Amino acid sequence: MSNEKTKRKFSLGLFYSKFGIFLILAAVFIIAAIAVPNFASKRNLMNILIAISCTTVLAFGATFIIILGHINIAYGSQIAFIGCAAVLVNVATGSVWAAIPVALVLGLFFGGLSGFFITKFNTPAFIMTLALTEACRGGAVLITGGTTVQGMTPDFAFVGQGYVGPVPMSIIIMAICFAIMWVILNKTVFGRHVYAVGGNANAAKASGIKTGFVILMAQFIGGAIAGMGGAIEIVGVYKRFQWQSQTAYVWDGLLIYMLANGNPTFIPLTAFFIAYLRVGAEIMSRSTDLDPEIVTFLQGIIILLVASQRFLYFIKKRHDQKMSLRQAEAEEGGAAA
């Protein structure tokens, strides 16, 4: 009876660890829909989906890097530089088909550059991407003269603002990037190698996996997805490119990944939760007498509650391990007596 009770409690803890964010999202959705008129309207939900496209694509790219146990804090600055370069090419040539390959190539280049220094010179990922952050930020200022870039052609703006039927193009791009990430990580040998290297690089190397190659390719893929997808969507959504506003996107991408418990499948839902929470907080601060600071504080508390599910589950797991160890020691002592 005791063993069944322990197993049932453990299952409940595991369920909350995996699906707690869904429960909290449902609660926030219901409260916001009741408190704010028309908040759950189709138009508002579509606007939220468009708003999350950039940070969600960033999280897709960051997933490959974080699974390996690395971090890339340069994504925001990379988007700034890649976006500036893509817009300048579009303005100069008048062709979206010249600008998009430039964004893709630059994303691959920055990802490969990081991977090269990390694998060949054992440069810590944080140090390498910190240096790349400063380089890309300075490069963005250099090629734009520190001014807002605008004047892109309508077909380029279509990437972020256009519709294919009733579906926004930015959401289609986000779905394509998600499909690429999911297939690579779950249906390919390379994806299994990424998880193996992230779990234990030494054991993976001993089993014959080329860890350096895996890290390098993960940086390539992460840079391409985050660099091209994020930059193109941001450019299209805002019609003009302000390089100064893009450097903070990396933290939103990392937050989305962490709140998704490292599960790539949950990333889109987690991104929706963050955007929904922020939009709801902004609307509530405008439509009620609550100060914006109070709404922001409550927003932080909700995010903390979501993040705490992993911490609480970790504590419970450690407790169960200690109890199992004590029980085994007690059984050994009884047998010896």
C-alpha cells in the first residue's frame, strides 16, 4: 500500500513537472478573458501569435545550443546585424530574393564561426558569443551609420506582414522553422547525437560520436534558424529596422526554452504563454486603476510560479531518492541481523 501511494505521488509530481505550464496558462487565459473585454477574441489571439513569431524562432535556434550545454547570448545582436544587412541589400537591389540569401548566409556564418572557435580552440561558448555580441552590435552601427533603416520593398515586408489565405506569413515561417527543428532533433541520427553529447560529451566521444562535428553543426543550424528567421520576421513586422531594439530578443528566447522544460515540442505554447501574459498585463494596466509597476510585478510572480515547477520536482525527486536509499540500507541491516 505504501509503495502504491509513493508511486502515485511521484506520478502526480511528474505530471505537474511536464504539464504545469498548461494548467497555469489555462488559468491566466480564463482570468484575462473575464477581466478584459474582447481579450479572447480571434483578432487579439492572432495578433499575439504574430507577436511571438520572432522570439519563438529564436528559441528554436537556441534549442540546439542549450541541449549541448552551451549558450549563445549573441542572437539579439546577430539579428540586428543580419537584419540591417538584409534590408540594405533589399533597398539597393529592390529584390527580396537577393536579401533573403544574404540573411541565411550570414546566419550560417555567425553560427559556424562560434562553433569553430568553441571546438577548435576550446573557447567557452559564453565568452565566444559575448565577443560576437559586441562585434555584431558594432557592425550594425557601422553599416547603417547608427540610423533606422527603411525603404524596403513591399515584397520584403510581405514576409512579416503578408497573409497566405487567412494565415499570417510570419506564422507560416514560424511553423516551418518548428518543423525543421522537430524533425532534426527527433527523427535523425544527428538529433540523437545532439542529445548524447549534451548528456555526457565524454561518453558520447567514447562511443564513437564526433562531438566536435556535432557542436559545429548545431551552431550552424542554430545560427541559420535564429539568424535568418528572426531577422526576416522582425524586418517584415515593423516595416523598418531599428537595430537598437533587437539586442534584448535573446533573453526572451532563452526564457521560452527554460519555461518549456527543455522540451522542443512545448516551445510554441510557452512562447504564446509569455506573449499572452505580457499583452494581458499591458491591457489590464490601461483598462484598470492598477499601476503598471504592480501589473509587471504580478507578471513576474506568474513566471516564477511556472519556473518553480522544475525546482519543486527536483526537490521531490531528491527526497524520494534519499527515502529509497534509507529503505535499502534498512533492509540490508535487517538481513545482516
